[in-house]
Amino acid sequence: MARDTGWSWKSEEPGANAGLNLRYEPGGWGDLFKSAWALEIANALAASSAGSLVLLDPFAGAPDYPLLDPVRERLESLPAPVLREAVAEHGDRFPSTARLILERWGERGRGRVFDLDAKRRGGWVGHAGVEVLQLGDGAEALGPPSEAPPTLVHVDPYDLFERFEGLLHLGLEAGPCVLFYLFNKAPRSVKARNRYLDLRARLGRLLDGDSREALVGRIPSDAVLPRAYHELLFVAPGDLCAQLRDPLGRLARELHAQVAVAGAFEG
């Protein structure tokens, strides 16, 4: 992932912490939201193409992580049966979004992945159909492709909110369909809100005159203290966006409601 600056999250299960070196909880609401959207997108792309399907994920993380009890509890009530079933196939592991996409595509799927953390990156070595990129930073994989563009580009660094100026246009240049994950900190201050508005304005300018459209979904980061949003921005040709508008919108509304309602009443 983007910058390896140490921990800001630890599991209450000490044995699950060894070697993770993560700044977020794997299987948190943001992960579940993103993976649910990604599977819908992957299915639509597979149905619209008869050939091979290529995923570019330069901030891929590890192939999977420990499946902890809080994640199991979220999955049990998750209004996304396709994701629940896909995760259930992994037993006590929680698969990354990249792994879920590639498994959904099966033998037709090819992956080009990178992660700044050597251990997480090394976890992909030996996976069939996966090329592990040798880069200094995931951003180096973005921009105009030197060969046929990937079917789907997944842009999920830790810090897109802080460095969107250098990543939005590169992601959009890398392929026709791009799924961005954003930890939207707009509720935290006027400065943060203005930064989010700048991000959206920049995206609008980048898509001006482009045949692609953007679908945007967001859910609260927390049931009781939502000081940020998990936000997804999916950019794709207009016909694909039209096909996915209802299923992606339904997932966003149902997950948003699930998190918000969980914090609505105590007693």
C-alpha cells in the first residue's frame, strides 16, 4: 500500500497481529463496501467480454488476512450475499479485493499487483496468473499503459485523500474502468471539507469531454462517531455505468443504512 509508516490499528487478538503492519482493520466496513462493489463490477466486466480480463492493482496489500470475530459478525448481517459466499470459501482468512476479483474471473483473469510492503507483496508470488510488479511506489504502475490497457484498475492507497493531485489523473489514464477507494475526511474540519470539494472538482475537470462517467458511493466510517466516510468512485464508460447504477446504488444505500442504524439507539 502507499506508505509503510507503521501501525495505527491492532487486533484485540494478539496472535493475529504478527507481521500485518497495517494502518487499517482488514475486513472493516470500508473493505466490505469496496469488495461488494468490486464483485458487482467484476461480474459485469466478465459478462461483457469474451476474452481475458486483466486487473491492475498497484496497492494490492496481501492476498488475504486473518478473519477475526468482528469481521465475521459484520459478514453475518451484510446485505451482500455474493460477498458473504465468496469470503466463506476462504475459511478463517479474509481475502483482499484483488483476490476476490481474480477468483471471480477464474481462468480468464490475469493480475498485475504491487504493494510497498515486501511481505504482503511476496504473498502474491506463485499465484496463478498474477504478475508481481517491481516498483518503488504503486503510482509508478499508473498512467498511460505501454501495452493493452487493463480491464479494471483498482486504486486504493492509504492516503488518496492526501495525494489525489498526483493519483487521480494517473489512475484515469491507466485504463477505461477505474475503482478508487477514498477515506473521505471531510467531516473533520472546514479545511478537510474544502479539500474533498477540490478532489471532486478535479475529477469533474478530468472527465470533462471524456465518454466515461462516475458513480460515487459512501458509507459512514463508524456507527457512533462517523468522523469520515468510506467512499468509492467508479469511473467507466457510460453504458457500463448505466448497467451498474442500480446494483451499486442499492449496495451503497443498504450498507450506509446498516452502519447508521447500528448507532441510532442504545438502551
